[in-house]
Amino acid sequence: MKRDQQEAERLVNAYSDLILRLSYTYLRSTQDGEDVCQTVLLKLLTGEGEFQCPEHERAWVIRATINACKDELRAFRRKAVPLEEVRDQVAPEPPRSDVLETVMALPGKYREAIYLFYYEGYSVKEIGELTGRSEAAVSAHLSRGRKKLRDMLGGKEYEPN
Amino acid sequence: MNQTEREYREALDGLRFSQGEKERMMKNLIEQQEQKPVKRRSVRPLRAGLIAACLCLALVGTTFAATAAYQLMVRVHADKEIDGQHYVGFQVYGGYTQFPLSAFSQELIAAYEANQDPFHIVQPTFATREEAWDFLGRSIPCIWARGDEETWYQDGDDMGRLSEDYGCRVMLWQNDETMGLDGVEVYYYLESVSGAGAMVDMKVLTKTMEPPEGWDGSLGGMLEYQDHRVEQLESYTMPNGTVAEIVMIYSAQKEPVYSVGECYGNFVYEGIFYQVRAHGSRDMTKEELVDQLHALLDSFQ
């Protein structure tokens, strides 16, 4: 039991914030971040064996989070959450930032590419592998996302290094 | 890093769970774990965990080779710049057929028609290739790598936590704008008894495909960072007479701890494009890896 607690603690400390940011990028809400986190980390915790390396485990967490977010998006269309339930939920407050709000106004596929490229530091090729998209599609999403962002920010540059 | 990028990163840095929320999550995780059975999971090589759906478009090549009989062409890149980063790699062109939608299963067509969300990719995973073929449609003339216990094999019995990655996945390409079906891609992974691994990627294009602007007809390929090295090897004729174009991309490390590189076998059979991406074990030489790839290509039927 102690080992399970230590593992749960490790996973929460290592991945909960990553899952929160990624799910916020997809869902535009932090309300469901904890649910997504719980879903993904429980899958990780109840599996057996070892990953090849931390990068492999991290890539698995990102893919699982993306899948969980897509499930949430589909579920959104079906379920109506009672108001009382919404009031009871305490969620992390999204930071106030013009740039972040502008990114969040972009279509989902552009937000996804921008988050994984600029925040997580993955290459175009790796993003393709993580999301199941072609490299060309990821490249196009990054490029179009940057252009839209530049237009929306009034010409403020947002170019790769 | 420019100001906008910095602001974006700093804003996201500030989005985090409080310590109290983390502690509540840990408690919930422990409670839920006690109620949930533990699954078995097989351990597989790292590179196979990342599935590449690689349809590289609109790139410019530096060298060129062709095999007229199968109309499959390989274009090797010694230096390709995308978004300021330099890559080496290759692309493959030609020889494909565009299949009518009537060739696909009704189940697949229903799945694609039901999805009108460009953000969602329909990509079910099946435990066996037979089930994947049923979903794809038996009119699609596929051939499959048929490993056995002494050469290459697919461990389909231990489908634990990573089953989504290691089953046989069928991914539908839907056009972002029209949601029409552009093509279908099938992946599965095999391991060899000598420690190599390979991802088989099969691409079936549809007659309704609406190519994106600027598409140069590339069916697939792979790009790696500039510190890698690419080499086109001698073509290989498979037992069924199909010629596979072989390309090797060498690891950037002088003494690779994982694999000397990755060896790609590319071929078209009955209008369907196949790419077999093999990697070796730590101590496998390039020649041994190429032999392993040839053995896997021999097993297609």
C-alpha cells in the first residue's frame, strides 16, 4: 500500500500540471482538468510493468490526455451538468494573459500544435507521432495558427526561434 | 524566445493545481485503484510507442531514384528546411490506386459519415489484422506481414494498457474542410526474435480524396534532424515479385545506445502503399538490420 501511495504521489507531482495545461488547451476550461487527470493517472497507476524511459511515459501521458479530452468533448454534447454540481467544483483559475486568451481563441487543432511545439518543446515530427497527424498537417497547423495569432495580436510577431 | 512566446509560456506556467488539490487527487487515486483490477502490459521498444502517420507534402528533393516497373519513386533529402529546422530524410511517390468508397466496409463508411468533427480522428484499434481487414473492407486487396514464432511475430495475446498503441489501428483521414474521406491508414507492430522491431504502415487512398493545396503526390516518408544521415540502399525484390525501395536513416549518435538507425522498406502492391519501418536492437549492425527487414518483407502475403 505504501508503494502505491508513493507511486500515486510521484505521478500526481510529475504529471498533474501537464495534464491540466493540456486539457485546458483542448477543453478551454479547467473545470474538467481534475477529472481528466484522475482518468489518465488511474490508467497509468493500474497498469503493470515499466516504460522504457521517462520520455516514453511522458509521451504516453500526453496521448492518453488527448484521448481523454476528446472523450470529454464528445460527452459535453450529451450531458448537462446540474448547476449545483458546477458550483461545487473548485478549479484552478486560468491565468490572465492577452496572449494566452488569444491562443485559446484559435481553432483546436492550432491550439494543440502551438501548445505541444512552444510549451512542451516537441518537434513537428514528434507532434505528428503524438497526435496521429501527418507532419505536413502539423506544420500547416503551426503555420496557420501563427499567422492567425499574429493577425489577432495586431501584428505582434510569433515566430519560431 | 520572443516576447509573445515568453508571455504564453509564463501564463501557462501559472496554471497549476494547488497542493491541496494534488493531495485530494492522490487520495482519490489510491481509493479508485483499490476498486480497479490491475491489467497486464507488455513492454515494447520505445520507438514503436510513437506511431508515425507521415504523409509528407510539398517538399523539395536533392537526389532522385525511380523504379519504373512499380512506378514507385524515392526522393532523398540531404537537407530540408521546415520552420527554420533542418532535416534529412526521404519521400516516396507514385504507383497508388484511388479506391472507390464502395470498396470499404459499410461499418467504416458509417464511422466516417458519423464523424463531422474535424478535431476528432476516427481510429479504432483491433486485436488482430483479420478484424482490422473486416473493418477496412475485404474488397481492399491487402497483404500482411505474416511473421511466425521463429522470425517476426505480433504478440496479440498480451493486449494490456498499451493496446491502443500495439494492436492493429485503422485511422481514417478525413478532410479538414469537407469531412470527406481522403484515405485510410492501417498500422501494426511486429517484433523479431533477434530483437528488432518494425511498424508496418499501409495507406489506402480514396477516389474522393481532395488533396491539400500544394500536395506534390508524396505518399509518405520520414524526416529526421540534420544530425542524422540518410542513404538509399539497393532495391529488394520480394517473393511475390514486388520491388521494395530501401532507405536507411542512421542514428545521430556515434555509438547508438538504441539502434544503429532505422531501415525503411517501401513498396506498392495492388495500388496500396506500404512502409515498413524497422529498428534494430542495441548491438545489431546495419547489415543485420537490413537482413531483418528483408526477412519481414519476405513474409508479406
